[in-house]
Amino acid sequence: MSDSASGHAEPTGRRQVVVTGIGLVTPFGAGREISWSAIRDGRSAVDWFAADDRSGSRPRRLRWAGASAPAELLASVEPVVSMAVVAAREAMAHAGLTDISEHGGCVIGTSKLGLRSFTRAVPHEFWPNAAALAVASNWDLRGPALCPVAACATGLVSLIRGTDLIRSGECGVVLAGSSDASLVPIVLGSFQRLGVLARGFEEPATACRPFDAERSGFVIGEGAAVMVLEDREHAVARGANILAEFVAAGLASDPSGLTQIDPDGTSLAWLIRDVLRRADVSLDEIDAINLHGTATRANDIAEARAVRSAFGSVAVRLACSSQKGAIGHLLGAAGSVESAFAVLALRDQVVPPTINLRTPDPQCDLDYVPNESRPMRLRNVLKLSLGFGGHVAVGLFRATS
């Protein structure tokens, strides 16, 4: 039924992986605290856009420190690449790092090739690994440069693969995350035909309503997140400010079909239990869950049932939330951006809200922290990600103070 994969942190003397830096580009703008403050305040960045709108904060051209010409070209014409580099640059600065070339690697995932350059028929190759190539080139990284592709679970899968590189001893520091820019007709049309895009709304800001009885689907957003993952000993030795520990993670598969999901969330429930078992963390020690929460009818019910199945009676006290009502579904970037929000929640001891939740769906009977953020003690936060093709990923982050 399910097959757990890599990203297994267990308390058996293996290397501990910590987060020391975060960089974000979201529909709210470029910048970690810009996005996080808006999320905490329960604001929405969802609005109408013109297909040729080039305004906003997404950079169109970047200054590169010693980068090769191909990498500079990639960033100048493809937002998947430029957003990844901007996020990586902020993450490096946040972590207080400048040179990690000798012991550093990167895992920058995307869910598809660079669609902006593809649709413009740019005469260069823009494959999914373009963002990873650009990040590795810009910082002259000598370690692995990887690009996981796992649909809408790509972001969390990339973070999991980054922890693998540290635990295996291949890297001391990894720039890990993902980037996605899918506001193009071919993607919009595809999701429209699948019937998963929001409809019947009066204002764009209220279009996406995760776990609401009147929900009708998601809206597509664009963005990127990159985290600096480090071996704890390396971080402590250099006096880094540790934001959280990436305790454990795992991957599984849902065999229901290419775009279908098991209505009972069986694979997801199994994986949650397995990750907690291997991390030696009890159900009572989990305080909050950052959900996938797409606002589609089937996904929200299946995710709620999976949490109920995994946690039993404990589920009623968990603070659960989804940020897709605020920023849309960032597709390949969703898992990394939302994981960044989970880490920032631990830093600030506050659970961000699920906005646009007005009429709770009785089939989604969890505490979704509706519309207003909630200050509370947070020790351990789970992040759940799902993707077309049966991708299932779970990550566990822990406060370090």
C-alpha cells in the first residue's frame, strides 16, 4: 500500500539537522518577514491579474557574484530561477553565511520546466533543474545539486532530500527548497478542465476556502522558498541562530490514481504514524499541523480523515491550518513555502490562521484556527504535503528553545 522512503531521523546518534536561515518569495512579495507578517495577520494576496502584468516584486534580472553566463541568462528570463536565487540569497543572509562552497550542496525542486521561457520559445534549455543549476553556480557549490520533481509535494520532498545529504555526511550545509511559476494559460487551462480551480466567488480574496463547506477549489499562486539546513554541530560551532530542528520525515505513495486521492487518507495516516514512531515522538507531543489544505472537496475530507485516523482522540486538540486561502496553491513551491511558515510558527510561538473559513464542513471536523492567528506553546509541528501521482510527504519540525 505505502512505501516509506528516505528522510528518516531517529534518536540513535545520527546527525541532527537544523534550520538556520529562510528565504521567501510569495504573492505578498519578496522577503521572509513581509510574507510571514501578512500570513499572521490573516491577509490575502489573491487578486485578479493581467497576463502581461510584470509589476510586483518578482525580480526580472539579478546581480550575480561570479556566476557563469548561462546561469545569469537563466535567471534573467525565467522567474522559476530568479525567485529561487532571491530566496536562496535571503536564506544565506538570514543564516549569516557567505561561503559554503567546499561543504555545501543544494536541493532546489520544481514541479515542471520553466514555463515562461518555454511559452516564449526562448532558444535555450530550461529544464526543471535550471533553478538548482543557478543556485549551485551562484554560490560555487561543490556538493550535490539536485532537483526533485514530485508534483505539489516537491517542496517538502526537496527539504527531505536535503536532510539526507547532511545525515549521510555528503554535506555540512544544504540550500533546500523549491520554486514554481505557473500562471500561464497551459497550466490554468489544465486545472480548469480538472475542475479543481475555485469558482462562484464574489471577490478574489475569498475565492480559496480550505475546509469550508462552500469551498470549490484553489487558485494558483507563484513563489519560492529556500531554507539553510545544517548539521547541528556545524551550526553550533559557528554560533548560528538555530530556528528549528528538522527532526524526521518520510515519503509514501497513494495508489488511488494519477489525480485521485484515497478518500480515507490511508497512506497519509500510515506515514504520519510511521514518522512519529521513528522519531520516538508521541501523539501528545504534536501541537500543530500545517496542512496541505487545497480547498478541493476530496482533498480536504481525505486529509481530515487521515489526521483523525493517525491521532485518534488526540486530533481534537491539534491546531491545524492551511495557508492556501492567503497565497493560493503554489504547486511545486507549496511544500517549501508552507514548511517555512511552520518553522516561523515555531520561532514566534503562534499558529497562522486558515482564512476564509466561515462555514465549517462537518466532514472536516478539526480545529483549523479560523481567520485569526493563535499564540500558543509550540514544541513540535507537522507539515503534510500531497501531490498528483500519489506523492505523500510528512515532515516534523521541533522548537529548539
